[in-house]
Amino acid sequence: MSTKTSMTDAYKLNNGVLIPPVGFGTWQVEDGDEAYNAVREAIKAGYRHIDTAQGYGNEESVGRAVKDSGVNRKDLFITSKLTNSIRGYEETRRAFEDSLKKLGTDYMDLFLLHWPRPSAFRDNWAHMNAESWRAMEEFVDQGKLRAVGISNFRKHHIDALLEKARIKPAVNQIRLCPGDTQDETVDYSREKGMLLEAYSPLGVGKIFDVPEMKELAKKYGKSIAQIAIRWSLQRGYLPLPKSVTPARIRENTQVFDFTLSDEDVALMAGLTGAAGTATDPDGISW
């Protein structure tokens, strides 16, 4: 069970870097005013961990919001991810530097390989991931990157990367929400020293229609979103909830003043498929 007590009560990654326990997700947040205002609101609400990606197309807006927030850069944790159309050593170096420029920062806290087997590299994915990883490791050596990680990787993808990796991945960011627990991937990632980050912890909105979640919200006097985020924390995940509504952005930080019973944590885990399930990373078309 999570013993996290606040938005700044950090997890410690396998290299000693501290990471705030709830991140603000920006997937499907449109570049421009929407992304800028959402991230400004999130930082104002107490988020110190912002998660974006090259593929989201909103790094510039995220960077402007961070700069304008008035919060010291060293007190914020910023993550981005390598887009699927880019793999290889030189290509990754250029893409990472481009992300730094768009984000308006001279270093990143965490950078991830976004998917293990992009459609453009389906036949030589392991080699191309290793080449990208080599570039990422050099950025760690240079102080431009504090931690490296992966996203949507399963056991065979992890094994292939570890054969070549000098620096082990610190996190695996995967889809985790009530009813979608990916137990084999979670257990193996933890065995290899990784923290699990939970993207779509609200099941891309599907969680709000689940009858059992409505009942639990009544039982605890909390919103369905708060129940789902608290569940992630008690499972030892790092949830990345997304919202563009100021009231909900604030609400999603208020998850440290109650505890779900072990029985209710298990009940939520057992809601198989109620809020959708993870995409097979070997079958993606992007």
C-alpha cells in the first residue's frame, strides 16, 4: 500500500532521482491555449510533475506554461517521449535536442521510448531501440537527462533492451486503471527495478460509467476520479491523470486524506475490462 502523503512525497527511482507521486498528463491536450492553460492550472494546483511527449504535439505550450508558472525549474519534474517515427542514434540525438528547445529547458528529468515496436521499425525494432537508447544514455552522461525509461514495453521488449542497455530503465509507463492491471508486465518491470507509471488512470473517461465505481465514490464521499487515482497510489503506481477543467485539475490532487480498504482495492482491480484494456504494442499501426 502507498504511504504517499502529498503531491511532493516522492518516489525514488532506481538511480536515486526523486519523482513526484502524481503527474499531470497532457495526452490529447491541444497545443496552444488549451495546453498552456491546463499546465498553468496544474502547477497552480500543486502538480510538480508534468508528462508530455513529442507525439502529443504540445511541448512548446507545456514549456511556456512551465516558464510562466513562476516555480523554479529545479522544483519541477518534466517528462517527454521519443515519437514513433524516430529511432536510431543520430535521429534520437536531434529529436531530444529539439524537445529541449521546444520545452525551453536545458535538461529533462525523464525521457522515454514511447512504444517498443513502431510500425516504421517493425522488423528491426530491437536494434533501433538499442541505438536510440545509446543516444539517451549519452544525454544522461552529459547531464542533459536525469533518468531514462520506457513506455508500453512488455517482457520480451524489456529483455531485448536490457541485452544492450548500459543504463537500466527507471520507469515503464503503461496503461493502468481499475480493471486493467497488466499484472505480468507490472511484476516483471518491478523485478527489473522499474517504477510503474499509470497513464489513462481514469480509463480515458470510461471509468465514470462503471456502476461499482459510482458506489465506491458514494461510500468514500469522493469523486470517481479521486477513487481511481487513490487506487493507483495504493497499488504502488504513479498515476498521470489528465484534465483541462480547472476544478477537476484541483480535485485530482486531493487524494491523500483517505484510504481505500484492501477489499475495495481488490474489487477495483477485478473490474476486468470495465474501462477498456491496453493496446497490444506489437500490433500498433503508428
